[in-house]
Amino acid sequence: MSAPADLPPLPATFRPSLTRGILIGCGIGIFVVITAVAFLLGIGGGEAASFVLTAALLAGVCFLLARPKIVVSAEGVTVVNLTTRRTLGWAQIVRVTLRGGDPWAFLDLSDGTSLPVLGIQPGLAREKAVADARALSALVDAHAPVHD
């Protein structure tokens, strides 16, 4: 992956903004519609509460899906996926990979494993995802440990 000429300023955050906006909007919309239906039906007590609880759970799933991001600082990279958060030092990251057809980027790590990075998703905004992957790759290259 080729590196851009200038690096983004640190700290930097990469996230799928369009996907995030859609998911947050859907979560709010789902909650409002289901809650309104419960009140418009004129049901009471436990039934209304079950509607509102269902709406809250569905909205929560949307908000959880909107969570992924990558936060880059001078110390390293923090990858926030759906339910996990992992902080890596620059020396732990070997390469950033985003191949055609991949659902998200991956970090190849020095221990031989690969970490999915859901904060860079080409699904709805391919150009932005490729640009974010290139910027992250350039940062990894710039912070790579010097070997003699």
C-alpha cells in the first residue's frame, strides 16, 4: 500500500462515518417508531414496557454496530471493534492490509497474528476506506522501529 506524502496529525481517529451515521439514525428511528406504536395502540403497563424494552434493545444493537473506530496517537494505535478494545504499540504492527473484497482492514502483527480493524470498512464509502487505510499504513511506516 503506498503512503501519502504527508501524514495526518496525531491524534487521529478513523471510523466509517457514513455507516455510523446510518446506524445511529436507524437506532433512533427504531426506538421512536416502536415506542410511538406502543403508545398509539393504547396498551398499558407491562405490554407497553415490553415494546419500549424491545425498542431499546434494537437501538442498542444499532449503536453497538456503530462503535468501531481506530484511534492513533504518538504512543500507538487503539482498535475499537464491536465488543473489544485493544491498544497496540507501534512496534507490534507490521502492516495494514485492505485487499479488494475485504469487508474491513486488517493489522498484521509482529506475533504473526492478524487483527481485524472494523473502523476501516469499504462497504458504503470505498474511497474513504482506501484513503484511511493508506493514511494508517503511512503512520505505521513512519513509526516503525529502526533496525540496524
